[in-house]
Amino acid sequence: MLQEKLYEYLLHLGDNSMILGQRLGELCGHGPELETDIALTNISLDLFGQVRNYFQAAAQIKGGDATEDTIAMLRYEHEYKNVYLVEQPNDDFAHVIVRQFFFDVYHQLLLNELIKSKNETLVAIAKKSIKEVDYHVDFSSTWVKRLGDGTEVSHEKMQTAVNTLWRYSMELFNATEVEQWAAESGVGPDLDALKPFYISRVEEVLHEATLTLPEETVFQYGAKTGRHSENMGYILVDFQYMQRAYPNMKW
Amino acid sequence: MENKTLSLDEQFQKRIDNGENIEAKDWMPEKYRKTHIRQISQHAHSEVVGMLPEGNWISRAPSLRRKVALLAKVQDEAGHGLYLYSAAETLGITRDQLMEQLNSGRAKYSSIFNYPTVSWADMGAVGWLVDGAAIINQVMLTKTSYGPYARAMVRICKEESFHQRQGYEIMLSLCNGTEAQKAMAQDALNRWWWPSMMMFGPRDEDSPNTEQSMKWKIKKKTNDELRQQFVDQTVPQAEILGLTIPDKDLKWNDERGHYDFGILDWEEFWNVVKGNGLMNEKRLKDRNAAWDEGAWVREAAYTYASKQAEKRAKKTA
């Protein structure tokens, strides 16, 4: 029973990084300059590296023929536990950066707690990942400031992206049953307790970027429990294509 | 005494003949400078456009391990683009000017990237054949006379040879796999073989710049010599894979100590060079879109940097 819960919790952790990594992977070669292409590809690489660690651990728990790839690529849409935020499309560079920033700040808070987990595997993964995610936060915060406080055009595009994406942010802190179990058993953090830190860090950077959070927001919840947006099916069409078209093969 | 009567051109050539590197601040003939801007930027453009056909498979890579490796590879290509643009900039041209030349279609890039990547096996074939052919050219360039270019090539070659092994390893996995996977690998070889052979450029008799390039040590071997080297090195690799190279005239020639091979389709070669390949239009369209849609980002970054500099200046004042 405990192992089942831990398996589910690993999916929560891995799926966010995986779907965001997939979105960033779509951008490769299409960025505004080579330097940002390199940085975003690098972040995607870090995220997929973390996913492999989480899902190798998950495959061990599941046993049988399970591998990191079957776990990553052979689930049905409703079995993915990522939040709405990470499945949002690469509408423009402003959306890419704001989506990244909203996730990175959460990710950093989460990993800093997972370092204290009672589960040794999670501690090891978190210790390795936090160094990478510190850089992600630095990268996305810097770009938020640069574009928010850049030109009028960039400011407007960034404010639009903030207004669009903020509604998906609070789902990160809306604990599912498994996340509650993780908090109660010392495996993962109490997400609710992280929320005020999150909001204050986001506000701090946005303030410096001359951007503001929307005054009234109706937050969206549900992706974590498998009710995804229309985006998700199309993400999976690409992501699962080879495994579905050529099942049971080694690559 | 004789030295005194040497012209600048002659002194320059003497330095090259002595194996000295030419550095950015050294005197150089205008033609040398222009040839290098053209060649280094074509090379940089090839790296950057080359990100597109491989980037095309990142979202569909068949396993996490392959996805990570492909991401890392395409990231390396972007890095190569950066070093090479920097090397070109030492010759007195800006990155914006270089990008404008690429986007307007005035600058060339390697024609190989105007072929489509239609299956996963293409990620293997591109690494094995395209990077394999590129390395043959590039190893030669590590000894080229222009210092910044030669130094960039040393680093690039290390990464390229890793890419080539990675590509070959993808092919090996496919060839050790199911019938469907082997068929995918053979199909990729069939499509990429001749375009890879064309990467060495026209036949020697149709390559008027070769002589000058050899004098400046931009080239040490002719196009046909390099092409032969590629065939000789690749045929045994294909045999290990159990794949058939799509050339009925391919056979070992004991007398020459090399493989003989068939005639390349030069009409196709010139067609693709002139912009009539399957993907020419799409590649340029994608590059232009990336550049145009990114204009506001670059402008904002520039404005922000100026504002920050102003603030710092005020503080210290």
C-alpha cells in the first residue's frame, strides 16, 4: 500500500517536469536568439534527467516489465498527473518565460523540502536536481525582469502572459490525496505551507519587472487528478507516437 | 635582403607556408578576409539550420534516453553556431548582418539540411552519415590558417565525433531490432547516402576555388579525395550494420586500394543548392519566423540592459 502511494507520488513529481520538458523541446531551433535556444534546451534536458530518475525509481516499485519508458509513454491521458500550467502552449516567448517562472519558483520550494524527505531516493534526486533548478529560477526571473521592464511592447506581452497563466498557478498547491499522504508521512512537503512563500517570491520578481498579478483570478484545478486541458492529447500524440506505433521494441 | 622586397601578399603567403596562424588583428588580403567570412558563416548557418531537421524529432523520440541524447546533440549544434558566428565576427561583420544574410537567402548553408527527416531512423542516419561526412571536412579545418576558425574547429570536432558515434549507435539498435526497425534503418540509408556524398561539393574539375583554398590551407584535400575517404570509411560500417549501400557500382578496387562508386546525380545537387530541394523553403521560413518573432525580445533585452547601465551610472555619479 505504501509502495503504491509512493509510486503515485513519483508520478506527480515526474509528470510536471516531463510535460514542461516536452513543451520546451518543441522550441528547439525556433527561439529568438541562439543563447535562449541553448538555455531552454538545457532546462529541458535537466527536467528530462530528473524525470528519468523519478521513473526509474517508479519502475522498481512497479516491477515486472515496467521501465522508465513504459511509465513515461504508455499511460492513458487521465493517468498523467501534471498540472495545467505545464501543458500550456508556447504561444510566444512571453508565455514561455512566464510559464517557466511560475513553475520554477514552485519547483525550487518543493525540492528544498524534498531534501528533507524520509525517503532516501527522493532526497538523492532532490539534492541533484536543486542545483539545476536554482539555475532555472535565476534564468526565468532574469528574463521576467528583462522583458517586463524592457520596452512597452515587451511589457504588454509579459503582462498578458501573467494574466493568462496565473490562473493555473494555485493548482500546484492544491494537494491531491497522494500529496496529502506524502505530507503526513514525511515523504513530501505540506504544499499549503509553501504557498505564502511562493506568492511572495513571485510578487517580488514581478514588482521588479514592473508587472502585477491580476486582481481577481478564478483559479483552475483538475489536471493533477487527470482532467486535462485540450492541449494534453496533442502533447501525448507526439510524445507517445513511437511507442504506440512500434510497440515492445528497443531503441 | 630578399625579404625586404616581398610584397604584403607575399609575406602573408610566406607566413601561411611556414604554418603560422593568422590572427584577427593581423594584416590579411581582402579576398582572404571575405572568403573566410563566407566560409565560416556558411558553416555557422549550417549548424543553426541543421538544428531544424533534428529538432523535428525531439518531441517524438522513442525513449527518454534517446530524447535526452537528441536534445543534447541539438544543443551542441547551437553552441557550434555560436562559436562560429563569434569567429566570423572577428573578421569585421556583426551577428545581425550574418543573420540577415541567412534569412534573406543570400548566404548558403549545407544543402543536406534541405532534405526531410521523416523517420526516427533518420536521427541515426544523420548522425552516422551527415556528421561522419562533416567530420572529414572539419578535421582538416582544425589545421586551417585562420586561428579563430581553427580553434573553434578543434572543439567542434570533439563533439561531432561523439554525435557520429551516437548516430551509429541508433542505427545499430535498429539493425539489432525487429524487421520493422531494420526496414526503417535501410530506408534511411537509401535516402541519406547520396545527399551525404554530395556534402563534399562538386567534382574537382567543377570546383574553381579549390586551388586558392589549398594555398590558404582552408583546404588540404580536394572534394573528390575527401569523398573517397568517406566511402572507404563508411562501407565497412554499413557491413557491420548489415545494411546495403544503395549504389550498384560500389565495389572494392584492389589496384587503387579504394572503393569504386557510382556517379552522383549532379542535377539534383545543383537543384538543391539553387533552392529547389523539398525543404529549402520551409527551413528558411522557420529561420525567418524565429528571427522576426524574436525581434521584440532582442529589442527588450537591449533596452533593459541600457536602463540598467544608466541606473548604475547614476548610482556611481
